[in-house]
Amino acid sequence: MNHYGTKALEHWRRHAPHRLEEIQDQETFFTELGEQIATQIVELTIQIETGRFAPLAMAGSSRENGRYLQEVSRRITARRIAEEVVMDELVWMQDPSLSIDEAREEWEQTRPADSNLVSWAERIQDSPDLAPPTAELEEKAKDWALPVWFLEGLIAAEIPGQYAQEHEKVLTEAASVRFLREVH
């Protein structure tokens, strides 16, 4: 378990003990949660750095223009912002009135169906000019907690519904991440 998983476990012990008791395999859960957190932090850090700080990165060597410490500071700041955003989405929570199983069941009944993604991919296949630009595809991937390669594969698949079934594990994991985002 990485340090993010450990932080999450400690926080849940203190602030959501009832929810923690309902998790059958806490070691696996928090190990996987820690890995998800680390991955999302890296991805968000890159987005922050490339979006906001791209002009500085393109300005040539930091040592040449005397901005090395500024660049280091910006990168550290981007990392810390990403950590706080991701931890806020996936970890920091109080004990809810519903058990985790009840909350998940309720969420499953109201969440957008995975078939919406299949329909989206089919519409793009029917009208290739509707294909989203990279930024829009990345945003959809973020919203659905899916890797971009999955959405690209879904669009490129001969039968998107079959592709979704073949990658059911990815969809299930993404649903778990979205649930954790919303549950706190």
C-alpha cells in the first residue's frame, strides 16, 4: 500500500469508521485506492503543468534564462494542487448516513448507464465529423474515469457494444472511481 492508501485508511478510520467496517478486504481496497490516487495525481499534474505553464516550458532552458527555481516551484505547486484535488475527490469524507453498500446501490440506480458511451461511439462512427478533438476526448475520459485509450478503442471498434463487453473490467473500475468521487 502506498502512502496515499495509508493516508486514506487512516482518515477513514478516524472519520468514517462505519464505512470502513463494511469493506471486506481493506488491504486490497486501500492498496487499489492508493494506486488510483497516485495515477490521477500524475495525470492531473501533467495537465496543470502543460496547460498553465506550457509557455514557460517552451521558453528554452530554465538555467539559460535564470528561471530554474521558478520552474521547480511551479512544478511543486502543480503537484500539490493535483494531490489536494484528487484526495478531496477520493478520500476526504465524513461518515455517511447510508452504509457503503446502500450508497453504492442507490448510486448504481441513478448513474449514467455505460450504454450511453456505446451510443456516443456509434454516433461518432455514423458521422465521423462528430469525432471529438483530443481535449474533449480527454475531458470525457476524466468525467467517466476511463483511460483515453478505452474511448479511442470504443470509437474505433467495429461493434462498440462488443468492445465495451470485452472491457467490462475497465468500465467496472471506472464506475467504482466515479462512485468514490460522488460519495463523500
